[in-house]
Amino acid sequence: MKTRFVPLIILGMSLVPSVVVNAQWKWVEPQPQGNTIISSVVVGNKAYFMGESSTVFSTSDGGNSWTVYPPYCHPREGVFIADIVSNRLCFTDSLHGFICSPDQGLLYGTSDGGESWASAHQNLWNPGSIYFSSARYGFTTDGLFRTTDGGTTWDQLSATPSGQGYFCGFTSTDSCHVWNSSAADFGTGGRIKYTSDGGASWIFQNTGFQSNSDTTYSLDAIHMNPSGVGIAAGYAYSNVNGNAASMILRTTDFGNTWLEEGASAEFNTIISISDSLWILIGNDWWGHYGTAYQTVISRSTDGGISWRTVYQPQYPFPAPRTGVWIPSQKILLAAGWYGVIYKSTDLGQTWAPLADFPKTLHDITFTYEKSINTSFGYAVGDWGTFLRSTDRGSSWTKSEINFGFPYYLLCVEAKDNFVWAGGNGQTLALSSDFGNTWRRVQTPWDSPIASGNIINQISMYDSLRCAVLASNSYYSNSIMKTDAVGEPSTKEKAAHASNFTKTVSGRQTFTRPDAVTDNGSTLGSIIYTSDGGDSWKTVASLQGMAITAVALPGPQYMLAGGYKIGDTTYYSGFICASSNAGQSWEVLTSVAGHVTKISMFNCLDGLALTDKAFYRTTDGGKSWHLTFVSETKTPSLISIPSEKKNSAVVFIYGNQYATYPLDQLSYTTNKGATWSDIDFDLPTFYPIEGFASIDGPSNLFMSFGTVGFAAQTSPTSVVYQPPDMNRIPPSGTFTVSPDTLPPNGGEVSLSWKSDDAEVAWLGPGFGQVDPGGSKKVKVNGPTEFSLRLQNQWGSTNYVVSVSGVPFSEYSLSQNFPNPFNPSTTIEFNLPVTTHVSLEIYNVLGQKMTTLEEGYIAAGQNKILWDASKFPSGIYFYRLSVGTNSYTRKLLLLK
């Protein structure tokens, strides 16, 4: 069978690129990227690496700097298994290269050194891996396809010799002489296949090993030098007793004979510096048949006769899996899990990571700093890791929050210059200088690190007032019914086995959500401070309820959510409110599912997530309305950007139990009234721990489980500009009815509402009020009322008046609100009934529309202008009465 790769023409001809344009992700920690690396190759003085999620990157200076190329395919198009035994990246020269997806048989090529890739979109019948022995000759493993024209066409050879098995390791001394080793496969594993005619025919070389019913052999890697000295490496597994042993085979006659040498680990990457100096890189996974293998880098200086372990990473350092030797620079690079890269400059005797080892980041947040018109970013994770950005996430610095012992930070919250961080062992830390210095805050929960509470949510109202939520540790005897030895009873374990699955960095320290104390009190505790952590109040418990979410939208107004204790299905959720900082509660709403997050835009508008549904409130949490629900999808994480108070981004996973893949990303620009989907590609298949956004869908930051990397994407072009409509003082409405009373007075109704105010004051003499409300007031004569709205970007004042005196002159009032989007009210007063004209003009003096034309009765008149069809900008409205005219300016901001 012959297939033709139409877009790709090698050897002096052109490659027509077919670049997949996706949301571009930039790895913040670590650099250059965080996907597990599964293949590497050297071309001249440049080393190329390939990882999961369609990642390709290179270095030409020994790892000092890196070039990360755009993904060559959609992550879901080229699904990869992180299996080092399949070599999937290869180059025929400095410009032309190939990548093969062994799972789907798709072939990708480049003719510009990896800058762009073209896809053949052809299936090579499960080719396994791909290898080129020269610019012309290339091979695949399973199905054995061969090309003799640089990849333009491929021939499928007959399976000769018969029963060839699964071959994965390739090596060659020239274009025609190629060796191929077989991986674990019953009956065929442990063999080496050889061709001397460029793959037209193959023979088996005798290794002395072939898998049988008693023993399975695997040779995962092979390398042959032009001198005839070669090494093959793998393992042997006993099908009888389950024992495993490593294998290293050595030849000095081009593989005609092979001798077995001792080894202490399974190796799957072989690097030859010379005939005498060799490097082996081992595997670090719980490997074949559940047998644990060590992870080591070994070195031989006598041609592979004896070996010495030169590097063995210890947890939590990830392990290398593949590597290259760059002769022109005399540098060795080894790479592997979670994007880790190690370097040796002394021919492999010593190794060091190029960057700090990756750690899981559990939470990310941003806060807008109005004094310098930018946003600060903060991220926290395992081992006290703390990342900080002062330039909207463009660059990050790493430090640790450590008070004498390593611990895990699970949540972070910030406002102005104050930053709170919390984690295991009831650790709570506070910084009052943008995260530069920290102090440990004492709480009512303080106890030894091995037990007690795990702080997992923090909600700030301002720099002084803060609410902190903690769940109880699996090892804390005080929070669950236990046997005498202090472990959960067998009955409880059986009833709630599914709740023991969540871990924190490999430790079983998260709790069963439905565990209760012997006196039946709440699982999940909240404490509240109004003085920056100097003193705390313990929030009143909710009998029979597990609290798993908290929000503090007002100085004393607190919301909490969770589910009923004992409901293992998580379908009986609740959201309740307190007007006195949690000293008493009112259960407000029953919701479907376990409440995981409550996020408020202001005192009135907010969103709540459960594991089954997505809810919205517009009345401060008094009522919640279903806005998303699915039997197969789970709303999981939500972010309200620091710079756009009316928008939010929500992640929705593909099914209600799996932590990945991510299925949907949606955002709103009107506080959740309507939603739009974002088309993007997730850069990794690792579960997402947390995320944050600065300005909606344009700049997103994620933290990934296990790998611990923050990433950023900009699917649309974003230019950072001075404050716009999302960073201005609040706007709202303030009305009085009626506004004209008889001479002896009467009762009027005041009504006000603001979507972006954090606090409001009503005058005269009424003091602080909610940003939205109404009040009836008795007046005896002409009276003026004032409303002041305030948020972090300033305040706005409104005045309404009640009059009993007829209008004596014409007047045109300033429109309200102003600025507005998309409608505003224009008010004018007429002492007599007369003919008037009310028109809208643009800044060039062109008339845009006529709002009113004709006779209008005397008194106060209000005209509504709906400008939804007009672009943002400055406009003028003019009232014409006879020969007189009155003009004012208004501002439309969309």
C-alpha cells in the first residue's frame, strides 16, 4: 500500500503550512513549558524537545534560552500517551522534521525548523513511532511503513520476518544500516531487527532473549555507533512470580553478538558520547504489571561493561525520561515529567535542574491597584510556594511562605496592599505590603500541623474585614466519629468510601465531607475578623449542615453554602445569609448539589457553583435562580476579574465526576445575565486546581494539579489602557415619586439602585444604606434628597428634589445616568404647554435622531433615549423652544 503526503515536499522544495490557530498559552512556571516531555533530538547545535499537548520547543545555547513553537495540532486531535518508548519527533536536517501520532497515525511535518507544522491528515494504520536514518529514508514501527523520498510517499512493507511484534527503539550508522528493538510483547519482546538495505528487507539478530510463557522481555531503547559498539536496554519480567530485573545488552560487532551486562534500573534512553562513554536515563513510573522501577541516570566509562549511578532524583523532584548530547557545546540535557529539564556540563558526572522543581499551585488571584493603574497577581501552592506579579501577570517572582516547616497553601485572596494565604495545618498568613513580607496569624484553630483544620477559602471585604473557611483534616479525631484507635469506624468508611479520594499533593489529608462530631455540629468552620486578624469571632454553626463555601460581600453581610450532612449524593445543597457576620443565620435557598463557590460582584449580584448546577442572584443572595444545569457537565471554577467588576469566567468540565478534560469555558459581561463560550485549547490534560482572570476572557491564568504551573492565554488582542468604563466611579438610579406636592406636603417614595457600588449613603440624615433599596418619607414642603454611591474607584453623588412650586422657566437637566449604556433619561421643565423639539447630535454637529417633536404639556417631562444602535462616544442633546435652545453633553459607553 502506498500513501502520499500531499502538502509536504522535502529536499529543496516547499512545505505548505497548515498552522492550527488556537489560543496561545505561555507557561509562567516553569519555563519554557510544563507538559511532560516524551521525545528529544539534536540537529547541529540545536536540541529539540516534544511533549504532550502538541508541545515543541528548542534551545541552541544549551538550555540558557528557549524557543517555544505554536502547537502543531489541536490537543484533542493528536492524543498522546506519555510513553518514552515511542520516538515521535525526528529531523532529517536542520529544517525538515516529522512528528507522528502513534495513537491515530497522523503525520505532521515542518520545513522551517519547527516554526510551523503541516498535517498530512492521513492514517498510516497505527504506525507506532517514526525514525529517519537520513534525509531520504524513514521508517515506522507497527505496520512498518517506509519512505525513500523524505516523507513524500510511504510504502507499507510486508511483515517480514513473520510475527515481528511491537518494535519501538531505532538506531542507525548510515541511511541503510538500521537497528530496531522490540518492547514488551508476549512471544516477540526482547528481540532486535536489522536491515542493511534501507528497510527493504529485515533479519533478526540473536540477543539470546525472546519472550515466552514464563518471561516477558522488553528492549525499550537501542543505540549503535559507527564503530560497531552498541547498547540495548530494557527489562525482564517473570510471568511466574512477578519479579522484574533490568537488562543492558552490549555489542562490539554491529549486533552480530550481544552480551548481557548488569543494571539497577529500567532504562529507556541511551546516549553515546563516545565508544567508551555512555549515559543511560531510566524510567520513573509504576511500570509494567505494577512493578516499581527506580529513576536514575547511570554512566559508563568502559564501553558499557560497568555502570555507576550519577543522579537519582528524590521526591518531589520529577524524573527525566529522555535526553540528548550536544557535541558542539559538550552539554547533556535530560528532560521528562512535568517539563523538568536537567543539565550536565561535565560529560554526565553531575546533573542539576535548570529551574526549581515544579510544585502544584492550588489558587491564583488578582487585585487592581488604583494608585499605579495596574493589577497585582498572587498564586500559592505546595511547600509554601508563593508566586507574585506586579505587571498583570506578564512576569512572576517565586518565594516561599514558611514559618519553620513545609506546608501546603490552598487559597489566596487580596485587596489593595493586603494579601491573605491559607492552607493545611490551619496555617493562615497575612501580608500588608503586596506579598513582600508575611506574618503568621493566630486563629482559634491553631494546633499541631498533623491534625486540625485545612483552610481552603478566604473572602475579603476590605483590608480589615475577612472571613475564613476551613474543613477538617482526615486525621483529626475531633471531627468525626471514630473507633477507639482514632481511625474512622469500619461502618463509616464503608458508608462514605467515595469521600476519601481527594488528596493534597499525594497526602490523604482532605476530609470526608459528611463527617460530623459526636455532638452533631457542622463540618466546616468559619471565623471572622474586623481588625485585620488581631482578633477573631467563630461563626455560629449550622446544625446538620456542612459548610463548603463562604463570601463576604458587605462589612457584616456574609453568605455561606454547602449541603446537608449525610447526603452522600450531594443533591441537597443550601445557601444561607447572615447580616451580623455569622452570629446568626437565615437559611434562604435550597439548591441542587454541593455548593463549592460563592462569588459576588457587589452586595447584590453574584454567582454560586455547585457540582450539579450554576446559580445567579440579583438581590444580595436572598434568592438564587438556576442559570446552568446538566446531567453530564459540571460547573467547577469561577473567576470574577479584578479590573472588570461586571464580568466573570466559568469553567465547566465534561462530566460530573472526571477532573478532566475541560469541556467548556464561558464568560459574561453583565454579571451573569447572559453567557458566551470561549473557543480555546487547554494546554495540558492535567486537572485544573484554580484560575483567575484580569479582564474577562482575554487574560486567563490557570494552576494545574501535580505539575503546578500557572499559564496565561490571550485569545484576543488586549491593549492595556488608562481607566475605562469598568474602572470608574459607580453609576445608578435615584428617583422620587411624586416630585411635586401640595403646599401642605405629603408622603414621597425614594428608590435607588446601583450595579457597581460597594456602599451607599442616603441623606439627609439616613446614613449608610444598601446600594439598592427604597424608602417612604413624609415631607412638609420643598425638600432635597441626596444619594452617594462609592466603590474602589471613587464616588458619585445624586440629588432629587420634591417641590410644590410650579415651574417658572424653561430648563434642561443633565441626563441620568451619565455615562450610560445603552439607555438614559433626559428631563426638561416647561412652565407652559408649547411646541418643542428634542434632538441628538454627534461631535461633528450631525443630527443623529429626533427624540421628541410637537406640543408638550407644561411641567416636568422625561424622555428615554435607547442608544443601543449607536456606537460609543460623546453626543449632544438640544431642546428647542421657539427661538430659544438649550444644549447639554452626554457620554455613551458600551
